[in-house]
Amino acid sequence: GHIKLDNNDAVYIDFPFKAQKGDNIQELLNCLLKKEQLMDGAYTLVGKIETGALKKDIISSLNGSFQLNAKDGRIYKWTLLSRILSFLNVSKIFQGRLPNITQQGFAYTSFLVEAEIRQSIIHIKKAVIKGTDMTLLFTGRIDILGDNMDMTVLVAPFKTVDRLLEKIPIITTLTDGHLITIPIKATGNLS
């Protein structure tokens, strides 16, 4: 990558990054977030960060993109996911016992995030978590500096789909064989 300073107190950054060894994502999250036991699984990460701004504005002027892929792991701590699972449990939309992620973790086979960074706000273009019992799809934005998010989450619980198709065969016709999803809006403070 390149970092360049000019005489007008401006900083220019062009910083591509890549991690493709398949290491455990837990080590990356420990380093970036200073928190342990958030999730594990083999991962790859590719992206870039760039900016051109005065030193005082550099933190709020980052642009770029990244793609994160993880596979065959478990999520142990994630408040948003815990609340989604709680909502599904309380609403009885999902038939069967949902995992308590703080006790046993939420098992996933693949975890994909494709995002753009514009003016230091992360815009999630596509995020897909394929779990053992459900798939979750996310879009929206995360403003780390402003401590807020605005996300739309689509949850596709496999057991619910099977149960609906079993009880109401016309659902197959109405949905043209596509997965049925439950939309959830997630907004508020990140903290």
C-alpha cells in the first residue's frame, strides 16, 4: 500500500489488503475488536481502503471495499443474531429449538460479506450466513463512527419451510419453489 503526505496537511492512502491462508477468523477479530470468542472458522479477506483528506478528517473520509468469506465455524457472541433468534423463538415462527449462541454457538457452513466503504460508513451489499437450520441475508449500512446501523435481515428457517410445504402444498405453487423468508428490520446503536 501507499501513504503519502503533502505540504497542505493532507494524507493520501491507497491500502489493498488480503488474507487468504484460511486461518481462524477468531484471531483476526481478537486483533481488530480486542474481543475473544466472537466466532471461529477458516476465512479469507480481500479488500482495499483509500482516502485523500486533511489529517483531521482522515478517520471520517475512508473509502473502499472488502469481501469476507468464512466457512465451517460457529458464532458465539453477536447481539443482533441473538435478538433475531429470540424473536423467532418468542413468535413461534420457527418450530423446534433454536440455538443459544452464548452456550453452544450458531453453527454455519458459510459466512459471506460483500461491502463498500463510503465516507467511513460500511454499506453491506450482500451478507449471507448459511446455518445448519436457517439462512440469513443482510443488507443495509453500519456507521461505526456514528454508533448506529440500519439493516434489513431476511431469515429463511428450513424447518418452517418444510412444515409449510408439508401442510399447505399450494405454497409451493405460490412461491414457485423459492425459499420463504421472514423479514426483520434492525436499527439503532451498535453499542
